[in-house]
Amino acid sequence: MNKPFQSVLREQTRRHFFRDCGVGLGKIALAYLLANEFRGAVNAGETIGLGQAEPHPLVAKAPHYPAKIKNVIYLFMAGAPSQLDLFDFKEALAKHDGEPVPAEIVKDQRYAFIQRHAKILAPRFKFAKHGQSGAEFSEMLPHLATIADEIAIVKSCHTSQFNHGPAQLFMNTGSSLPGRPAMGSWVTYGLGSQCEDLPGFVVLKSGGAVSGGAALWSSGFLSTIHQGVPFRSQGDPILFATRPDGIDARLQRETVDLVHQLNKKQLDTVGDPEIATRIRSYEMAYQMQTSAPQLMDLSDETPATLEAYGVKPGQASFANNCLLARRMVERGVRFIQLYHGSWDHHSDVAGGLRGACGETDQPAVALIKDLKQRGLLEETLIVWGGEFGRTPMVESNSALGRSLGRDHHPQAFTMWFCGGGIKSGMTLGKTDELGFHVTENPVFVHDIQATILHLLGLDHERLTFSFQGRQFRLTDVHGALIEPILG
């Protein structure tokens, strides 16, 4: 006689189910893991598998609240400019030049190269006050002095990192370890892009190399669609985007379409969001074959504009990159990062600054004036600064051939901001009489990042991504707005 159905169910254990269901524990576990990846992709706004798709991840998205700006141009001075020779004049350094730093000031401090008992080094240049704001600049920044009343200077920045690579990563990604998304990646993840034929996050480099390398503009655990795209200011703007010899437009279009079909078939089979990114990368590269050369062609710029920036046709430079940054803003590029790697002055800080300021001061100010003249400055934020500052003490090492330089100094450094949402003509923060420690209005790296996101309409505490069981954000668990500089 057959047993009642309820009795049969009571006799079935989980072990019986996994044995008899025809699926197996391994397949169930795999399905669960794939479902989690699928769900994570949907939550992140990425393309989902099995032929279904959410909107394109770079489609323009609404901010958390009304934004003050549309674009960011971050002028990153890699290597760390000496704030004591450019912005933060200290009479006490001149007065005590050559004397040891008081022991109570340098106790428990760590340095990359010098000893704690190193002697004080006086400012290398003359300083003067400018504009109605009375902002004080070194003679190495004559162009910046002409817009003293249009920028906000923050003299009280500080960081937790004292070596270039980790400090550059920290400033760009919110973490001193590689693998986290860059600020520009977070921005395009949160807001999407405003243009279809150029990336939303572009990188331009000049001067020397940057210690953090490509990790500074990596998308980290975000989809690689949010990766920063390096442009070159000479030759092909983007490597391998130019149509090969012997390939006409029709053949290339047919090739791209065929690759698209193969990728789409694979996407429908496995549902990997990175395949969708690959498809879009092919399409973006195809579109940029026309848009990128037009962007990089400066022949339509007036001689007066080229002269204002200091652009020399045919030469890669920070000046060229500043002009390109303005052209990118005009075309809707959301986040533009300029790296100039000529600021690591362990020896002859005076000579090093003459060179670096000579390369950057005029173009940076020309960029601001040009944006303002075109009505674009109010919707663009300009950020200028490095990864940390330089010591009040001299670095001299005969074994390394160094003299009259300055070592890494994370305790205090200066940055400046200009553009939409920024209160112009003000200076925030102070350091002690030797420029060693911040004494008023300290501003940490995560505060800077939170403020940039805020001006774009993004709440740094709400802009998160779930990865490996944790909600990550650019500012980690820190960050407060730099309220005094907000207009």
C-alpha cells in the first residue's frame, strides 16, 4: 500500500534531496554563486547576462542632489611640490637657517631619507602678497599671482603616507594599496558620462613618470568600463585605435560587427559583465578613431590661445595637456586628470622648482582664464596639488649626490581649488612657525575627495559598491566636506 504523501516527505532528508534531485550539490552551489554575481551586476547598474541588459553603465545618471559642477580637471603635481618655497612662507625658517630643528617638534617622526636632526633650510625664493585677498605666493608663481582672488588656497592638507607610490595611490584612490578604483572611476560609476564618442575619464601625462603607475587611474573592482583612458599629446592619441594599413572603413566595420556578434553570443551564454565591457570598448575605440584626432588637432585654435598656454606645436607638454583639457570639457568629458611628474626635489629644490613652475604655472592659469572667458569655469572644478609636502629641514647626502633639497613631508602641504562651487579669494588653514605641523583647520585626503564628489552632486557616504562582502567607497570610513571653501 502506498504511503501518504506527507509521510514520504517526512522521510526525505536533505541528503536524499541532493542525491535524487538530478542536479547535485556542486551545481546548486555554482548556481548560487552565479546568481550572486548576477545580482551584484544588476545592483551596480552593469549589463546582466543571458541576453538581458540594464541601461548602459555610462549613461548619464542623476546625482544624489543638485550638482555645482559638471566636470573636474585635476592637475596632479606628482612628486610633491615644496609648499614652503611656493605658498607657505615662514620667516622663522629664514631666521634659523642652518640650525637644528627642535627635538620636541620632530620626535616620533619618520622620513624617507633624512635624519630627524637635519638642519633647517630657509625658503629659496622671495614672497609677496597679491590681490585684494592678500594671498602670498613665491616669485616662482607669477601667473598664479594674477588670479589670487579667484582661487581658494588650503595650507593645512595632510596625509598618512610618506612615500610617493602609496601617497599617490591614497590621493587618487582613497587607499595606499593598489586595487581600488580611482576617483575618476567612482565619478563615472556614480554619474555616467556626458559624451558618447570620448571616454568619461581621461588621463594626460607630462614631465617625469608617476610612482603609482597605471593603478592611479585603474577601475579597481568596478567594471573596466570605468577605467581611466590615457591619451597621448603626440602621435596617435590612443595606441592601436588607428585603422591599420590596408583596412578600409567598410572592412573594419564588418570586422567590429563580427567581433560584436561573437562577444554577444558568449555574453548570452555565460553572463559575464566584463564581456559587455569588451563589446563597448570595441565600439568606443571605433568612435574615437574620428573623435580623438579631432580633439587633438589644435589647428583650429588661435595663435593668441596657443601663446597664452605656452603651447609649442609638435611638442608634448603640460601646456598642450591643459589646452586639451579645455577642449575635453567642451566635449563633455566628465573627469580629466593631468599628471606632471617633475616635483620630487631631494636635491637643489630651488633649481627643481624653477623648472617645474616654468613648465606649469602659465598653462594652469591660462586654462582657468580660458574656461572663464568661454563661460565654462562655473561648471568646472580645477584642483591643483601633489601627494604630500616637503620638509622644513634640508636634505643633503654626499653619497647620493644630494644637497639643498627637501625630503617627503606628510604632516602639512598646500593645495588650491578654483571654479564652480568654490569660494574664491580665500586661504584656509595654518601651520606652525616652521611649517611643520598643521595648527588650524586640518584637511585630510579623504576630506578632499569627499568635497570633490560633493561638488559633482555625489554623497561620498552613499556612493558605494559591494565587493567581497563589504560596501566600499572612495573615502573608506572617513571624510568630511571642506565647508569653508564651498561657495
